[in-house]
Amino acid sequence: IKDLIRTVWRALDLFVPFILMLAIACVGFAVAYNIGFGSTILELSTFGSSLVYLCRAYIRDVKLLEAYYIMPEFGAFLILVFYVVFLLVGVNVLFAILAHAMFQAKEEQRKKKEDDHKDEPVEEFVREVRRRVRRFLKRRSPKLYKM
């Protein structure tokens, strides 16, 4: 649990800029839908209501097909770009951020295990002797080395 919490906090370094970029994209789409369809669709008539409408569309509570029925080319383009940006790219980047944080946590644990006693002179001496004995046994008597 402690490692998971540390991983989540470490992921915030990448997660906060991701959320900021996603928020900027959401504001851009809200403005685009407000300008493009605000005069004909009541839910898109103000910036705030179009922002809420797009958030509801993201969780698939409402359908964006009304925009397609009013202006087929522009509506189809905005719907396609909205879903590609938020569903395909956004979710994949989120998973990549989490995977990167998990990889960093595992790598840090591995390095921590390796570096626990690296500076101790006696342990370093024992490690070096062990390495040389193993190398000697491997070269001179491979049967003993396998035991």
C-alpha cells in the first residue's frame, strides 16, 4: 500500500500537466460547440451549459448527434475530434502516465536493494572475493560450479 501511494504521488508530476491540457481542450471544445450550435441547441446556448453538456457527453449521458443533424459536416468533424482527443488520446496518455510511475517505483525499489550496502568496505571485499571464486570455479571446475 505504501508503494502504491508513493507511486500515485510521483505520478502527479506528469498528471497535473495532463489534467491542465485536458481542461484547456475541454474549454476549447465548449467554446467551439457554443459558437457552432449555441443558437439552435438549447443545452449549448451558454459557455457553462455547453461545458456541462460536453462533460455529460464524455460519460455518455447525452448524445452529440443533435449537432450532427443540424450541420452534418461541422457536427461530424467536432464529434469525431472530441471523441478522439478525449477518449482515445486522453485515456491512453493517462494509462501511460500511470505505467511510467509504476515502472519508476519498481526501478527505485530495485536500486534501493542494490545500493543498501554498497559503500561498506567489508561487504564489498566479500562480494569481490565471492565473484572471483565463482569465476575461478566456473573456469577450472565447471562441475563444482554447478553444485
